[in-house]
Amino acid sequence: MRVAVTGGTGFVGAALITTLLNRQDEITALARDRKKLKSSGAVRVIEGDLANEEALNALANGADVFINLAGVTHAHSEQDYARVNVDGAVRAAKAAAAHGAKFIHISSMSARVPGVSPYAQSKYDSETAVAKASGANPQLSLRLPAIYGPGDLVTLPFFKLVKSGFALEPKTTPPARASILYVDDAAQAILAAAMAAPAGRVYEVGDTSADGHAWTEIGEVLGRVLDKTPKSIKAPRAFVAAYHRLVRTGERLLNRPPSVRAGQINEFFHPDWVARDNLLSEKTDWRATTSLEDGFAKTALWYQENGLL
């Protein structure tokens, strides 16, 4: 296939490009800085971002499939989320439609409950917006769950905490559960959507367990991988909220990019992020194949080899 990709410098985007290269697909990637694109020597690079309509049209020209992974997960304001995650996705969808490329929009499981956070709202709004902007052009959205794997620095603090003998989880009733997907499985899911999923739908992407995983299980599995028996810490909402307020205040005073997003407390304490509705696995041959234990082992090894754990 001839594939156009935005967000190729990100964690999932880099894994997707590797998957496509292994298939010998022809890839054109959008990047603000081509030096941040790990596979820049093997792909055609268009310099720009989601605000640049000229770059987006150059990206879409000649593509069979346009995969939009670009977006912002931590922004200073609701307007910033809307500007990138909604308006930028609309421009990408219009570029794909102008050149007849099937449009695959990467959303988030959080879009299932848009009111939980400004980020979730922007991802929900983006699904509706790209469907409208695409017109008759084939398009679909994928709601990816939590993604982890080698190269991901977001989950590193949790690995470090478990290695120290503790496993943090939200104190909820009932106990919170979530789908959690290994990054290579996520890349394969995107490929399956591009090649086989019927258009005009919003699909949820699960993991190897139909009922996802409880936080207690996640801590125990990672503990086995790290040869630890971590003590479960069920964190009260008020405690985590106070910590997040402290972090956000400090970052604002120091003019640093936000590491904790508004509404992230609501996301963390929501009891059910398990993929259940209109599953991609029901419409294609794709299935997650990496167990939680195997995925954690591969991720821990990468952290250790890079001196991070």
C-alpha cells in the first residue's frame, strides 16, 4: 500500500511505521522535525503539522490510506485540545478526501465518556468531525486503549514503583478495570483497520482479555516480571487530586509543559475502560496476541537495556 501517516514521531506512530516497513509498504510521513522520525531514511518525509493544509495535501497525494495518529495528550487549555485534536484532524480528513485516500483516525478509549476530561471531549468531538469532513470518502475511527511497550516513557514510573515494592491503583467500587494493549498489537490493529475494517464506524480496540484487567492484576503480573511481590496501594481520590494540583501549579509557575492533564483524575478513577462496543476484532481477523506478562517482560527488558530501570 501507499500509506500517509501523521504522528509518526510518536510512540505508537513509530511502531506503526516499523510494521509498514516490514510489509514493504510505501510510506509518506508528516513531521515538524524529520530528525525525530526514527525511520526517516526509509520513508518520504513532508515537513509540517496538522495546521499546514499545503503539507497535508502533499502528504495525501497518491496515498491509498491516510492514517492520522497526530494529536496532543497534554495541553494547557481546552482550546489547545480542540485546535489540534479536532480542527487538525478535520484538515487531515479533508486532505484525504480530496485525494481519495481511506482515512483512519486514531481516537482514544476515553472518547467513550467525553465529559470525563477536556482531552476525552476533544477525541469524541474529533470522531464526529472527521466523519462529517470526510463526506463520501471512506473513513473510520479507532478508539485505542492504554498502550505500553518498549520506548514508552509514560508507563516507566509505574514500572519503577513496582520495582520498589509498591503498586498504585485507584480506590474505586467496583475495582477499576481497563484494556491495556502492547504497542506492536496496536500497530497491527491499525493495519487491520486500514485493510479490512468496514468504513463509517467507530471501533474499540481491546487486548488479549475480553474483560480487560483489574489494576490489582496489572500490579501482580508486573511484579512477577520484576521478581517482586508489590504491596497494593489503593489511592484515595482526594490524595491523588491534591498531588495533581501541586504538580500542575508547579509546572505553571515554572512555565513547563503540563505532565498532568486537566481531568486526568476523572480518567484514572473511572471504573471501566474495557473495550466492549463495536470491537475491531469482531469485524476483522485482527486479534491481540501479546499477553500482559510477555508484553511487560519485553518492556522491562528495554528499560533495563537503556539504563532506565
